[in-house]
Amino acid sequence: MSIDGVADSEVDRVIRAGLAEDLADGPDVTSLATIPADHRSQLDLVAREPGVVAGLDVAGRVFETVGPIDVTLHTRDGQAITAGEVLLSAQGPTRDLLTAERTALNLLTHLSGIATATQRWAQVLGPDGPRVRDTRKTLPGLRALQKYAVRCGGGVNHRMSLSDAALIKDNHVVAAGGVAAAFRAVREQFPGVAVEVEVDSLEQLTEVLEAGADLVLLDNFTADQMRQAVELTGGRARLEASGGLTFDNAAEVATTGVDYVAVGALTHSVKVLDIGADLQEVPDA
């Protein structure tokens, strides 16, 4: 099982870390005490509410990591799902199934929650509106998978790390002596790196446009200010809105003409999608 855009080693690292928390002091004592070693079952992961699924391949790999478990995926990441839909079936030793269950569900429900929230944003913004983007406000160790889930929901990714793109924020501006000076400094030292500049006023926007910025983050602009920024920019740069964005004002922001909206809540405080695990015995062969 492979996850698009995420290295196998990264997925394995996350899975090992999750399992290590459950098995830090030894095996699953409850399952060892109550379930014979040769007992076999099927565990179905079932959606309890509608949404968009993400992380099925990750969940499947959790089961395969724990033991000799056969995994069947009944849908694929990025698909809309309904309440009661069986998403994944895992068949094998019951002890192994129950050992893997919580780690698999933790990852699947979290990633599916991100994909579901992202799709909701994309739907509110509309097909002709700005694209919704994530931020670096991700949980430590889960960034690659969280950003994958954003893609499953129809969003696009911001930078992955501090080195693959530059984002000049207010603290950099203070240290550099001005927004234009900060932009020029990055351009001179890292000419091949994409540079985004954060501005908090139309005056700063004018300054960075004159300096040559081609991607500008509008920090806590009102919808009216966004419209003014779009008119002032005149297509010279792409504009990204950030700060104070909610579902309540998303539809209005979509009409302003900005190219992106950055939503940290997609990853840092998203509600999980409710997915449960139902166990059933496998008849003797």
C-alpha cells in the first residue's frame, strides 16, 4: 500500500510511533488473557457519519505491521462516504486485530476529519473561487500525512518546511528593517526559492509589489480590503488571505478575487470523523 506524495519510510515511522505507545510496556494483556492464540476474526472499519475518507492505506498498513492480517479496502482516499459504509476489512488473528485497532482508527479518523473539513471549505469557496491551503500549524510528526489529507479533500499545500519556500512575516520585517528589505535579502541569498511576503496594510502591499514580490499573504484583511488589494495588485502577484477566516465569512471572501485562503484549523484543531470498528468471528475453514 502506498500513499501518494508521502514516503513509505515516513508512513512506517508514524505507525511505529503509534504502536510503540500502546506496546511500550509489553503486549496487549487484555487480549492475551481473554482470547486464544488461534482465534481468528474479521474487523470492519465502518463510517458512523458522512464525510471524505483519507488514510485508508495508512490504516491498512497498521494492521499488516502488527501481524499476518489480510486487508481489503472497500473504497479509496478522497471519496465521499456515508454513515454505515464499510471502509476497510481486516481478517486475521483476533489478538493482532485488536492490538492494531486503536492506532489504525486514530490515524484514519484524524486524517478523514482533515479531508472532510477541507472539502467543506472547497465547497463554500466554490469551483471558481480561491483555493483553500493548509499552513505549517500541523501536529509534530504528522505533517506529511496531514497535508496529504488536505489534498484528499481538494485543498492545496503550503510549504512543507522552513527550507522549501520562504515566508516573510512581521517578525522578519522588524529584524530586517522593512518589508521590502526583507524581500530583497531573501531573493539575494536564495534566488531559487519561492518567496511569499506577509503584509498587514495596503501600503505594505504596494511596497512589496514594487520590490517584485509575486506571492503576497494578506494578514487579517477584511473582505473590502481584500478587494482593494486585488484591484491594487492588478494581476502582478498572487494573493493569499489569512487570519480571521471562518465558514461564516468564507463565501464573502470567495468573491474578493484572492487566489488562496490559508486555514490553519484544517490541521491544528480539526474534528475527527467518526469511524468505528466492528468485530465478527470468522467461521472455521
